[in-house]
Amino acid sequence: MRVLFATLLLAGSALSAGAAEKIKVLVIDGQNNHNWQQTTPVLKKLLEGTDRFTVEVATSPPANKKEEMEKFRPELAKFDVVVSNYNGQPWGKALNDDFEKLLKDGKIGFVVVHAANNAFGGWKEYNQMIGMGWRGKTGGDRLFLNDEGKAQTVKSGEGDGSGHRYTGPFAVTVRDGDHPVTKGMPMEWQHVRDELYDNMRGPIENVKVLATAFSKGTKVHEPMIWTVSYGKGRVFHTPMGHDANAMRCWGFAGTLTRGTEWAATGAVTLPLPKEFPTAEKASPIPEK
Ligand SMILES: [Zn+2]
């Protein structure tokens, strides 16, 4: 009888420490040249819709409130992963320091969505974290893939600055199908209308490109999903997600949710959405 009781106890504790434990996500927004008031609820819904996450939102003070911004210091250590929907003025030094340290030590993961990679051009460590982002032509090297799938580098100062020289629906091509996030994705899938970011620039250190998209604007394959190792921290980065409609895509949803799980834990248990797009057909999420 005692043995049976012990077994039951073990089973109970394994359950509460395992599958039932949700990943704690903090979305940061509050300033963005995009409509963060509309997109944060979509990010939250996509994440919570998987039942794998709990999501809190930290909204920064509005622009030009320097004193309030110095005090803006969400308790990052309470979370497993930060998702940035922020593209605004610099945070205070205390928050920058918290963020750098926790990420570098692998205590939190980081997810960069679309215009979040436009932020903090003058923050050296941020550029290391995101690998590459929306910077002028002198803001670092750029990386693209040629038609043979070979990585090509353009030096800082050469070529064009960052932009979105094509906007519309486009195909995403998986370049590394063995990564936990992309495993099982069709090697090509159709994304709904979005800005196709090109000429992302930065230090490009410890970057792994998982997927690209051919831009009709630049005529090359632009990085569309990538990871960055920042110390012990995992960063997941996608320049997709210009607006709520671009996020209402089962391809974006699968990418975001699995990317967030991976950044938090280093593994992916979430299956791809059953509505995931194919090489032939996009798969918008109905608005409701
Ligand atoms: Zn945009």
C-alpha cells in the first residue's frame, strides 16, 4: 500500500512539473511606428491559443517621457521569454542591463518580430542579439542567399540600406528543416500579404538562417526566419508581421509560437498548426 501511494505521488508531481507548466511570456510594446495597439492582442491570442503559454504585456511610457522611461523596468526575471513588439525610444539603462544580463546568462529567451528589429540602432548589444535588422547601408553587413542557395555577404557601406522593396503575398523557403522550429514545415509555404524586409544589416554573428523569401524588389532570397546565439541565450527572429492581417496567417502563427517555445526552452513540443500553408496555398486565419 505504501508503495502504491509513493507511485501515485510521483506521478502527480511529474505532471505538475511537466506538461502542465506553462511558459511565461512577456510582450513589450508601447512605442512603434506600427499599430502595436492592434498587433499585440493578435500576438497574445496566437500564443495563448496553443495552451502552452501565459502572456503578460508591459507597455512602455509614450515617446518623450524620459523620466518615466527611466523608471520603466518590467521584472524580466519573472519570465521565460520576452517577445518584442517595440520600436521606439531607448529604454533606461537599468532595463537594458537587466535584459543583456538575463539573456546572456540564458535565463530568458528573446523573440524579435518585424519592426522590433528597427529599434535601438545605437545599442551595440542589441545589434548582437538580433543579428541583423533595419539599419542604414552603413549599419553593418548584409546577408542574402543566391539562386543556388549559397550565402552571400555585402559589406557595410556597400549596396542598399534596409527596406521593403516588395509588399504582397510571398513564398517562404525553409533552408534548415532540421531545426526544431522548422521541422515538419513544407520546404516552401505561402505567406499572406506582408512587407518583405530586405537588406537587413548588422554584425551577423552566431546567426543561423532557417528560412528565406525571394524578394521581387531585390531579386535575391532575403532571410525571413533566423536564430541568434547570444551568450547562453537563444534569440528567435522573424521580420514577418507588419500588421494584424500579416500575423493572421497560420504560417506566421506556427513560426511565432514554435519560435517562442524554442527561445524559452531550447526545444519544441508544439505541433505545426493543422491549417499550416502549403507550397500552393496560403492559409489566412479568419478574423474574429
Ligand atoms: Zn512594417
